[in-house]
Amino acid sequence: MKREHQGCLTGIGMLAVCGVILFAAYQWDIPFLKYVCYLLPALIGSYIGSQYFSNEEQRVKNRFSRRTWSWLVAGFFLLAALLAWWLEGRLW
């Protein structure tokens, strides 16, 4: 299977998981999960774009290290928590 097709399937799978989490967040009224799901497509897009939709030279040149990805994910969760606290007044 070509890399582009794998990237599309990965993106569809991640968005399906995001949809399930969003359904649970609205079902149990959890603001933190709502904001995680609102922000998750941006993180998914940056990951899939850098891994699957660039040629080999760009992939090697612009590759984020594991440490950078871990900082991005931690910042992502922190931003979601701050938005939930600021806009909803609670995390759970």
C-alpha cells in the first residue's frame, strides 16, 4: 500500500477515535475531553502531514524528534485543560 493511502487510513482512524471520545464527552459532560477533541484534528494533521505526505528528503529534513512530539502532546493537553477551565470553569 502506498504511503499516502496509509496516511489517509491513519487519519480516518484517528478521527474516528476522536468522534468516539467526543460522543463520550458530550454524554457525560466532560469539558476537558470536549476541548481535546476540538484541538485533536490539528495535531493529527501535523503528524500525518509530516509522516506520510512529504517526500523522503523533506521527511528526513523536517522530522520532529520524539522529545519534540512529547512536548507538543503535553502542550496540547495543557492548552485543552486551560481552555476547559477558562471557558467552562471546570475540567470534569
